[in-house]
Amino acid sequence: MSNDLIYFDHSATTPMHPEAIAAYAEAASQGPSNPSSLHAAGRAARGRIIAARDKLAAILRCDPAELVFTGGGTESDNAALYGAARAQRARDPKRTRIVTTAVEHHAVLHACEKLEEDGFELYVLPVDNAGRVSVDDADKAIGETTAVVSVMAANNEVGTLQPVGAIGRIARERGAVMHVDAVQAFGYETLDLREMPVDLLSLSAHKVNGPQGVGALFIRKGAPFEATQRGGSQERGRRAGTENVAGIAAFVRAAELAAEEREERRAHVRAMREALLDGLAEQLGADAFAVNGAEEESMRVPHILNVSFLGLSNETMLMNLDLAGVAASAGSACTAGSLQPSHVLTAMGLAEERCRSAIRFSFGLGNNIAEAEKTAKIIATIAKRLRNR
């Protein structure tokens, strides 16, 4: 990454923490590492996996046996939905309803649509103009035929937190499996799995300064689940395939640091967010932009800021920001190549102009106040130039 680049796209991926890189290098340098092998090298690799699992379980406050290492957040989401839905239907053929929200990541939404093609009934909960789902709506949607409920902890585009605890309690009362995509919340919100009414929870390493291609899935003991990846008996038969030993070591080191430094990191990214907003108000005027998502600090994660620059195309703005050395996004990195308006902002009921002018800034390791202030000035310069055309 160039030293001149202002990287405000941490929701897409984060730079690896130096200690995570060191953990990766240390594990990778130990030689051949297949944890399923019975010889000394295999046993050493298995020991590293066991140690990593124990550490991640301590952070999440769950049993180590309830954690499955995966290839990332998408695999964790897919495995949770397919595995729980099919297991639920096998136990009770009437359980065929999948309940989710209109603002989920496509790793969840597309998996739910696939389940619908396979004979499940899909019910998509609406959200309000802050991107938050109603507990009352969930209460009405979750019933005796519900197999799985999937609600994300924090939205990846606008940062809004969802009432997963209240919805999880409803799901538990009615025999439905509760899945939470916690990819954007992990590292910033406390996830205590001894207290949360959640059966399945998905994580991704590269959103907490770990490596890409590694994730985890929490599967509560006793929760209905069928393995979706076939092959060997790795991960207690729940996820076939040789574990990524070095990647897992780096993931868990990054997770440890995120947990240890949570309050400092929250304060750091909150300062970035406030500095950028203050700078935009000063440079552009408060009526030239609109913030998308929940206003209350307690209702959103601190590291995501979604702003519509009214009257300006987000595609044009992003191109100009890139030329000026600022990396931001129009929304989910998985759909950034699409010219379609964000499905999240559309579900929030925002006007098309506001959707098509929205930019997501997301903050993290390596950012500073000077970058936020400079970015506000760059945006003002770009906006003035574009509006004077």
C-alpha cells in the first residue's frame, strides 16, 4: 500500500496487523503443516490449531469444540444457512421457512434465495429508514414452521446494529435456529456467546486485520447442523478440507489484539468519523450531504460512515477520490463493480438520487485525524469542480 494512500475502506478489507503477519510467518516457517497427519509435523500443526481454537473460544466465551475454522465469512454464512436449514427440515418436515432481512450481505441473501429454489419458503423482513429491522415484524414472521432466522449484527454498508438478542430469544422460544453474521461487528462490539441467544455465528479474519481466506463459524452444541462440505473428517466432521494453519494462527492473533484493544479502537475510529463529518460540514456545508444509517451512537458500529453527496454520482466521486489518493467505496466490496443502487439503501426507502450518490467511508488501523481532515477538503474540491461543470 502506498504511503500516500488514504485508506478509508476497512469494511471491504483491513491491512494485516504486523503481529498477525508475524504469527503467520512463524506458523508457516515450521515446515509441512497438515493437522490430520499422525507424524510429529502433523501433531505440531494440530497443536497450533488447538491452541488457536482455545484462544478464539476465550474471546467469544464459548466452548472450543463449538468453533469451526472456515475459508472466510461467505463460507461461514453459506454453511450456517444450508447446514441448519437442511438439518431442521430433516428433523421436522414442516420447518421450511427461512426468515432474514432485506439488508443482509449477499452471502446470506443469495444463500437464502438458493434455499428458496430448493423448496424452502423465504420471508424477508423490511427495515426502517435507518436500516434497522423491527422486533415486532420478526415476532410475526417467526413461527412453528420457521427453520432458520438469519439477522446480521451490524450492517456492512451503513453500520446499523440489529436487535439480534431480542430476535434470537423469539427464535429460541419457537424452535428456530438463530444465525448471526457478525463479520462487521467483531472487533468493535462485545460478542459473548454464553449470553447471546444465538446458535450460529459467522466471522471473517480479514475484517479484523487478519489474513484473507480465513474465517470461523460458531455452532452451538446441540444446534441442528449438516456439513455442507464433503471430504475428510476435519473440524469434527463439520467442514472437510485441510485447515489453513498459518492463516488460522494469524486470524486468532489479530482477534486477540482486537479484543484487547477494543475500547481504544472504538475511540480511534469514532474520532476519524467525527473529524470527517466536521470537515465536510465546514468545507461543504451541512445541507450538501446526508448521513445514511442510524444516528444514535448506540445503534451503530463506530467505524462505518455512509454519506450521500446530493446531486453527485457516487461513481464519479469515487473515481475522483481514487485519483486524489483516497480509497473509499459505494457499498459492499462484493458488489462494487455493479452500477445498480445499493440494495441496503434501497431497502431503507431512500430516494434514488440519495442511493446513487452514497459513499461508504470505513476506518481502522493506520488512519489518523489529519487524513480525515484532508479527505474533507479533497471532497469539497471535487464537489465544487463537478457542480461547476
